Amino acid sequence: MKAVLAPTQGGTALRARLLAVLVAVLTLAGTGLTWWLSLRSQQDAQRQMVARTEQRAMQLADAMSGQMDMLLAGIDVALQQLRRAWVDGTPQDFDERARAVVAALPPGAASHVTVVGADGQTLYNNLGSGEKVNVADREHFRVHLDGADRLHVGAAVRSRLAGGRWTFIVNRPLLRDGRFAGTMNVSIPSDFIAARLARLALSEHDVVALVDRDGSFLARSRDLERAMGRRLPAERPFLLDRDAERGLFRVPGEADGIERIYGWRRLPATGLVAVVGLSEANALAPLATRSGRERLVLQALTAAALLFGVVIALLLWQSARRQLALERSERRYRMLLDSAPDAIFVTRSGRFMYLNPAALKLFGADDAAQLLGRPVLERIHPDDHAAVNERRQRLLGDRVAVPPLAERYLRLDGSVVDVEVTAAPYADEPGLSTQVVVRDITERRQAERALQQLAGELEQRVEERTAALRAARDEAEAANRAKSEFLSRMSHELRTPLNAILGFGQLLELESAGDARAAGRVREILAAGRHLLTLINEVLDLSRIEAGQMEVSLEPVPLAPLLADCGTLVQPLAAARQVVVELPDAAAAAGATVRADRTRLKQVLLNLLGNAVKYNREGGRVQLTLQADGEAWRIAIADQGPGLDAAQQARLFRPFERLDAAAAGIEGTGIGLAISQRLVELMHGTIGVTSAPGQGSVFWFRLPRAKPAAPAAANGDGDEAAPGGAPAMGSDRCVLYIEDNPSNLRLVEDIVAMRPRWRLCAAETPAAGLTLARTLRPDLVLLDIHLPEMDGFAVLRALREDAQLRGTPVVAVSANAMPADIARGEAAGFDDYLTKPLVVARLLALLDRHAGAADGPGG
């Protein structure tokens, strides 16, 4: 038997050794192939990464060349404007034009403007320097001697006029009758171009440069001082082939030696080259990181493959000892069960057959005999019996493991423990058994319950916080309503006494026309009253703006008629101070339309023009200019006053800030500029000031452009009328005035007396007014809003409900002058709304208009 078995055993061992060698060879071959494929993949990825970097470099170069083309085009437009101004105008006008053109360019784009004569001698520079320089030997001068009209960009040099900064000249020739007469030059700082190049926000090792036709740097986004004055090697592609438009190359940087992938694009108009260099190391950094990760993974896989091969070989070498291995495996399995942290037990027919130590500990047993053979349901909470029976039926029927189920177990001492149970069928010799794995989840359940409690508390706190925020919102809304009511009441209370002051003052002015002394006193009263009214309006405007209650009605507003109107209004003040006010001519302002509130825009213009006159020197000049600024119009008002330093400019737009105006005796409140700033911002514009001590000030604001509106039909219903120009007729018209203030009644009585055709009937209470209206059937009703017993709106409703009075014109006369008050009056159905203080001329015009309407076409 042994003789027969020996060769069999030897053959089995040989086959096992051969299989082990084969497994080792296959493992090594597979590992080698995997490494080779990985290297090929990395090389392909590197080529793709380089290609993407080259594409990005070209895209950035194209974008930068486009930006430089736009900038040079803008400078070329400026050069042509300056050239026309030099040829057609005077040196003084040219200086102003040059400064304006430089100011219109992007900030810092132009260092200075120079004009060079035909002999190469500088004739002008806008820096105010008297130094004369001869540039007849400079390339940017000699290139124009042939008389051709072209834009030229010169090489970068250190400019003496610009304090030694690196600049390059952009110029065009001056031509007179087709002959060369010099050059018009704009100096562009290299550091300005460098800053624009740096806006690409590349990495710290990437670079963007603007290169001249000969290879010298005009600007570089980094290391500017090191790069300026250097010339690139002649083997650069854009220097070898001057007709090439764009391309790529890879070389170390000329200024810093960093390896980069360069994309370049030639500017067609000037021949300049925009170059973008992307660091090759930065571009390949993600690939290197990924390659490192892949190498680690590959090493792990290689180690795993080798380990797998070794394990298979060992298993093959040990195939003759399989039974021993099985026994050892069984012992290891039992050790795992005994040392497992989870409770594991085996059941048969619903009774315990085996429990590991963790299961004994879970049930609180000291010995397995306490549980073996006992029904499992004894140790399960009664509430979970139904779920356990259902799971057991599924195990017996389907003979597959069931998902984990949360249950409650009973310890031997009667305490309850929360567990998670996983069960699977287990086949043994006697029949079908069940293997159960149990994990104690008591701590997790406690954490979940704590989390639920915390969530409930958090929800309660959120509700409490929401209620507090709601209460705060309601309180803020109530405060806002109170503020609105206060503003309306203050407007009414302040305007009511002013109505008598200004109204009787206007009447006294008319009566004292022959007495110069009395007329002067009346004018002082009216001036003081109107000044007080202005202060009230400005303070209320500021309060409404800060309360967020100022509303603007935005519409297309043509600037030409508005500027002319403002110039006419400010002219008397300018004449008194002998100040000349210059406005754009009608042709320059034609077609200029902004999107704004017409009334508020006029308020801003009058405020700025009035300040420019008041704070100017005697005999000075105020100049208003209008300029297109992108998608907006820029209006600037320049004066020749003392100017402002930086500290004064910082305080300028604060409410009630007058700087030193009070000490100088200049009238004002110090809130006009604050209101102007907020009004401009409400109209989606910006406002600012440019000033220096001793050089005057320029106040400017920008408003969005708008398409011109269709022309409106002329309105023939003017409100103003000369106080004394009424027709002399008999008193055949009745006006009823319902007013509880005696001084206001007397004022309107005196005004109506100036129109003999009208007679006034007055009532101090709403009831008396309604009775008179039904008795007299007046031709016109003047109605105060604030009345005892019932307000003016209620009186208006009563008049409109009376069939005989429904068509009678009713005009509100009220000190409620807030826009919301006027809008409410219009919505209520008043035919007109007069605000106190009354303007005598407007009330007289109203009387004349309604007298004419009553006469009809044949009147």
C-alpha cells in the first residue's frame, strides 16, 4: 500500500511545486505589465497636460493682445483728438484739452503728453515742466519723417519728464498741408501696463509681458525692473518670423530662468507681441501629485499581487497537509467566536445551543448552563416577540440571512438592554440551526434619545427666537410709521405759520411798490421766510431719505433744457457776485438724456451750481461740462474758489458739515451736499469731488444713459400768473374757503380781493362749510385738510356724494406737503393741491383758470 501511495504522493508534491512556480511567474509577469501600462498612462497624461497648458497660454495671449489693442486704440483716439486741438486751437485751450483727454483715459494710463516740433524740439508738455528736450535722434521721431500718418509705439526708456520711470511713447505725426510738422506723443508708464498684465491673476511663477518689435520689454507682470532694458534672444519665434501672428515655444525665462510654456500673439496694428508664460512645473504639479498617488496604489497592488502569489504557492505546498489546515482553521474559528466583541449564539428549534463569552456577558450569565437548552424567547422583551417570530419564519422559509433588526433583550436579572440583531441560517448535522450575532446598542440609543431631546429644545429655541424677531420687526415697523407721522406733522406745523408770513409778505410787497423803504423791509421779510422754508424742506428731505421714505420717479430726462433752466435760475446769484457761469452749448448737449427723477435732478444741479457761485471768488468763473462716460453721462461743475484739502473732502458730504463757510459769512445749512449725494445714489448714480487748495474744485456726478423720450405735447395750463393781471369784471364768481385758522382765512381773503370777479365766502368748521356749499353752490371750493370734527377728505367725500355739488371743483389747501400727502390728495379726487406757504401768483392763476373754465368757450 505504501509502495503504491509513494509515487502518488510524490506526483502530488511535484504538481504542487510546478503550480507554485507557475503562479510566481504569472504574478511577476502581471506586475511588470501593470507597471509598464502605468508608465504609458502617465506619459500620455503628461502630454495631455502640456497640450492643455499650451492651449491655455494661447488663449491668455489672445485675450491680453485684445486688451492691449483696445488700450492702444483708445490712446490713438486721444492722440487724434489732441492733434486736432493743437492744429486748430490755441496753446492755452490745448493745455485744458490735453489734461481733459489724459483724465478721460484709464487712471495711470498716461504719464504725460508732449508735442514735438519738426526740428525735434519739445514744444509742450502737460506736466508744467519748462525743460526743453530734443528728440530728433529718437526712433519714435524719425519714423514719422516720411510724412505718413501712422500710429507708432516706441521703445521703453527712462523718462526725464516722468522722474526716471520706465515709459514708452505712443505717437502720431503732426501734418500741416500734408507735410511733417512734428509729433503728438503720449507717454505710457511701463508699470501701468505691468499692472494690467498682472490682472490675469496667474500663479507666482507665471509671467505676462508686452514685447517690442525688436525683442525688448515694454512691460512685464513681475520683476519689471529686472526685465526693463533687456532684449530677448533673436531665436524667439516672433523675432525669427516677423510675419507670424501667434505661436508657442518652451524656454527658460530670460529674466528669471524659470522653465515655462509660452504662448504669444502679435498685435496686428503695432507689431507688438503679447507673451504669456505658464510655469511648466506648476502646470504638471497636479499630474505629479496624481502620479504619486497612482504609484502608491500600484505599489500596494503589486505587494498584494505578490502576497497573493506567495499565499497560493504556500497553499499549494501545503496541499498534502490539508486536513491539518482544516483542523487549525476550526480552532481559529472557535477562537474568533470566543474573542469576538459581539455576542454570538446558535439556536435550534428556538432554544440556545451555543453562546460565546460575549453572549454570556450580554445576558448577565456566569455559566453557559444557565442558558443552554432554554427558549430564546425568554430572553426577548414581549413587545418584540411578534417581530422575532416573523423573522424566524423568513429564515426557515427562505434560508437566507435577514437584515439587522433592533430589539430589546432581557438579562437574567430582569434589566432591559437595547440590541441590534443579525440572524442567518446555519446548517449542521442534526438539521437547520440559526446563527445570531447581537450588538449592544444601548449607548447609541441613549445618544439618539439625547439628540431627539436636543432637537426638541433647539426647535423650541428657534420658535422663541422667531417670535422675538417678529416682535422686533413689528416694533421697527411701528417706529417707522411713527417717524413718518412725525415728519408729516412737523411739515404741517412748520409750514402753517410760514403760510401767513410769506402770504401776507407777498401782499405787502405788492402794496409797497411805490415806497422803496417799505418795499426793502418787505423783501427782507420774504427773504428770511423763504430761507426758513428752504431750511425746513432740506431738513425734512434729509429725514425722509434717512428713513428710507424718499421715492424717485425715474424717466428719460433730456439734459439740454434742464441745464438751460438751471443756468437761468442761478444767474441772479452769479450776477450779484460778478461770477460768470458757462454752460455747454445746445449743440453739445443735444441728445444727452439720462434716466433720473426730473425734479430731484434739478434740485442737485441747482445745489451744486449755487455752491459753485457762493464759494467762488469775486469775478470768478463757473464752468459746467457734459461728457459721455461709458454707459453714463458725467456732469462736472468747476469753480475757481479756494479749493479743498484731503481732510476737508473727507468731511464734505456729511450732514450739517459746513467746513469754514460759517466763519466766512456764507449762508447755508450744511446739508445740501448730503441730500445731493443721497438723491444721486437713489437715481443709481455716483457723485464726487476733485479739488486741491488754491486750485478750485470740480464737483461731478454720473447718471445712467437713457434713450430720449417721445416729445410731449405742450401744456398750456400754466400755474403762474402776474398778481395784478386779472380782467376787470363784476363779482359773479363765488369761492368757498373752509379753514379753521383765522390768519389763513384773512390771507386768502386778501388774495381773492385782488380778483374783483371773485367773492370769498368762508367757513371755519366742516359742518358750516357743507351748509354754505349746499346753499351758495360755489364755483370753486378751497378746502383745508386739517379741520375739527372731520378732516378734508371726509368733507370731499360729502361734497362728491351730493348730486348738486358733485361737479364743483375742489382744491386742497394744506401744510401737508410731503409727496405721500400730495399723492393721497390726488388719489382722493381733489382737482388741485396747493401747499402752504401759499404762492400768491399760483393761487391767482388758479382763480383765473377756473373763472375761464366756468365761462366756457363763449365766455
